[in-house]
Amino acid sequence: MRTEITARLIKQLSFLEGELDGVAEVRSLSWERYQTDAVQRRNVERLVENIVNSSIDIARIILNAAGLPTPETYGEIVRSIALVPGFDKETSEALSRQVRLRNVISHQYLDIRWSSIRKFIDEAEPHYRKFAGDVQRHLAAHL
């Protein structure tokens, strides 16, 4: 893998891992606080958006480096990472479902956003941690 691609992957992976550490800080967020505290609402929405966007960016970099086509949609980009050795289909499918949350955050009502964000906080982190580990192993194998 070329040096600049490796550097971009390392930077994106570091960002993703930092954002994942922030999930613990919002784990106790309640519906009431989400509804009434605009700053906390923006923070958690931005955290979710950053995590999802980072996974998309990482998947796109790896697909391009592997010489695979880049699909047209973000969901398909993340799902396609399973085509690269070392990445599994279950994790890529789980991450691809989270891509939809980006649209929910920007286009839906607060109660719909809240239920999606709560589910993300409760369920998504292990999938992103697995993905981050797969990316680390991928980097180690190609250095």
C-alpha cells in the first residue's frame, strides 16, 4: 500500500477510535435531555455522524487501494468492504445499516431521531470496534 494511503488510513482510524471513545460519554443520555438540551443533542448527533462518516471514508480508501470499484451509495461502499480479505460480511452489513442513520439525523423529527440514536448508542459500538480492529490488521498486513 502506498505511503499516502497508509497515512490517510491511520489518520481516519485514529479519528474513528477517538469518536468511539466518546460513545461512553453519551451512553446515559436520556430522551428528556436529548429533547431539551440543544447542545447535548447536537453533540450526540455529531458524534454519530462522525463515526458513520469515518467508516465510509475508511471503506472507500481500502476499496480503492484494493483496486475494487467504488459503489455509488455510502451504504454500498461500507457493505463492499466485505469483499476485501480480513473484513467480514456481518460487520459490513451492520455498518451499512448505520449509514441510513445519517439521513435520519438530518431529515426526521426529534422522536424518530432519538430512537435511532438510542439504538446506535446501545448496539453499534461493538460493530465499529470490530471494524477498527479489522482495519488495524489490514494496515499491519500491508505495511
